[in-house]
Amino acid sequence: MKTAQFLCLLTPLMLIAFLLATLAPPTVTTAQSAVTPLCRLGVNIFKEAPANLALDQLRLGWYLDGWADATHTHPSGIEYVLTIQLHGDDAGGYSYQPAGAELDAAIAAHPGASWLIGNEPDRRHYQNNLLPATYAAVYHELYTYLKTRDPAARVLAGSIVQATPLRLEYLDQVLAAYQATYSTPLPVDGWNIHNFILNERSCDYYQDSTICWGADIPPGSDAIDGMVLTVDDHDRLDLFIAQIERFRAWMLANGYRHTPLYLTEYGILMPEWLDPEQFAPTQVNAFMDATFDYLLAATDPATGYPPDGNRLVQRMAWYAATTDQLMNSNGILFVASDPANPATYVLSEMGENYRDYAANLTAATNLSLLSLTGVLTPTSAVPGAVVTVTLAAQVANQGNRQTGATAQVHFYAGDSAHGALLTQTPITLTGCGDATTVAVVVTSTAPADLADLRFTAALTTANPADINPDNGHADTHVRVASDLLYLPTLRRP
């Protein structure tokens, strides 16, 4: 994807300079011992087997490679997020890979996995290149296919290049096409986006790669210009932040606030030779640190994901761990230490920076009992009658551990200090907003005065310790109705 974007930047003079240039060898380091993986930290692996990379020293919680490989493992417990690649044409046709038996094998090998449908469907020529209605159609087919074979699969839509207004218009058309075709909103278990900062100008119109470099115009759009930028804008943190916030606002507006957001690809694409000052390793590392700081902390009470403490982004993946185009890319974390054995990798200067940043993060479990609801059956009773109450407690882990935290959800009649323990249920949740609803059915007696029935749920964390145990209580009141008014039924003859 990225190589073609840079080749279109080259003038003949720049190309000659590129061919003559040599890059200084990157700084290398030896691997550190494994430490607790963090679910928010991820990376793209480009054309390399994960087993060939010492991923654990980056404390990664997850990785992706732009494919759905049945043979990929989970080194050090790192989650593998799978991608189905799409291919479109100007007539609205499509195909996808893997498919058939190869796709079935990947589904069987990774039960309950997260699946990305497409990789930049809004990118003409170099990536999936799908009209909005075509993306809606292939998404529907693959969502149904995955859920039929693995109901626990988590399916994420999107994968747009960047959340600019022009590309949100593309997604608006996807949603409209899905609704019109299937008479229901597009179903998702989450959204994922890339967050590059790239120029948006039509190559079909300008016919000049020095003008239309970058992300081009999405398929199906008649726009000539979108966000017009220069190469110097590529590492602007304010634009990076604006795109994240813009997409979360779009999720809210379209009814998707209560779904997670994965940032599945971002980084510095511009190679160092393009501007040795702006895109040197020290500047790339500064951008990496600034984006990590933002992504790990950014919240919004109006648009954020409630099970994750209203954080805007649940998981982020740096681009890239490796590449076969080292001289025409940037931000690469691993490089081959032995040219005769390219499967032997060590950390680059940027990889060391990622490692050192991750090493300073504290692994935490932060279980929260978000809500407790109760539904009475029957809805009315006389004093002393037996009633049934269905209690539902929503629990989430807002921490950052990739490994699951175990706890018990205790249900009480009354409060947790003085009430009677009704039942308890064990749960296991990873971090980054992983959530579950625990439902129990209890019987109770309608009180003599027909007052509210009070119930309480409380968490006790078994392992590891919760950093904020005060979030582990919730109560609910269930009103018992008695004085009912019965109205006659009137029917038109």
C-alpha cells in the first residue's frame, strides 16, 4: 500500500538521489525478558511470520498482518487480529481473500477472534477500491459467513485510510446502502480505522502525481479535492487528534457509541530520505510518544466507549514491525541483523523507543460494575406473594492487561453489608473495555407494604488486584405494582 504512495512523490531528480542514497544502519538491541502484555498496544507485521520476531519485548497485546492465516500462533499470549482482503472493480463487482476452504480453516483455527472486513476500501488503485454500495454488500456477506461459522467472532467494519470529512461521507453512503438493501442498520462488533495524515486530491482529475500524492479521492465520489495537505503536515499531532475525535463523533451520530474503536494502522510513512530533519528517527520517536500519550489517555463523556471509561480508542497498532521496502518507508521496529538470514531480527531505533515506552507503563486491572437492572415477573402482586426478579449486572474491565482478570459477582437482597447473599457468579475479563452481562433469576416475597424490592451486586476480584475497587458496587430497586386500573377494550365494529 504505502510504497506506491511514495513513488508518486518522486520527481526524476529525487529518484536519482534516492537510487544513490545509502541509509545508515539502524541501532540494534538484544531482546528483553517477557513482561505483562498490554491489550492497548499492537503492531502491524508486514510479510513476516510473528514467530520470527521477539514481539513480547514490546509488551504487545495484539498484532495483525493484513491477512487471515490459519497457521499463525499467539506468541506470549498476543492476540492475532485477522483481515479479509477485498477487491473491487469500477462496475461494482467484488471478490475477497482468503475464501472457501482457506477462510474456513482460519475461522476454525482462531475461534472468537476479531475480524477486519477489508483494508482501506476507500483507497483507489492501490488498495481495496470499493464503491460504498459494494462494500456494504461484501460486508453483509462476510459478516453473515463469519457469524454462522463462529457466533463468538467479533466483526469490525471500516478500515478507512483516515477519518476526514470526505471519507466519512464514504461511510455515510455505506450505511445508507446497507439500510436500503437489507432494511436494517449495518451490524458491527466494533469499528476500525487507519489514522494517517495524507493529501486528498483526485489523480483522475489532476493527472500529476506531485499534486495528487497521498490518499486520492474515495471511490464513488465526484470530489476533486478533500483535505489538501503538504508533506510537512504528515506528522501534525493536531490533525491526528482531530481525526480520532471526528470519527468518535461520527460513531455517536450513527448509533455506534457503545462499540469499541480499534486504530489498526498508523505511523510515519514518509521515508527519512525525503526530509532527513523532519522524518529522522528522533522525530518519528517524538511522534510515536505523543500519539501514545494521547491514545492511552483520551476520553470524552459524550462520545467515548462507556465500558472502557469513555476512552476514545480501545486498541492501537503502529505501522509497521517489518517491511520489505525499508528504504521507502519509515517507523520500522524490527530489522534483519544478518543479511544472509533475514528471519533474524533485532530492534531498530524506533523499535527501542517503542520498547522503552511500553516498559514504563503499569499493567492494571480496573473492573467496574457499570449497571444493575431488575425485571419483575409478574409485574404486579399482592402482599406476601412470591415474585421472580431477573437481575442483570453489566461488568467491564477498563484496565490494560491482555490476560484476563478473574472475579466474582455477588448478588444480594438488600445491601451488600447487611443483605442476604442470593448467588455468586465467576467472570473473566481482559482489559480495554472487555465487558459482559451476568444475569441471574431470584425469587422474592412481595413485602407487606408493597414497597420497592432492593438488590445489590458487588465485585470481589480474585486475581490480579483491582486498582479501583470502589467501582465494584451497584444497586437497583424493583417496584411492585398493586393498585392496578383495568380499562375496557374498545373495538371498532
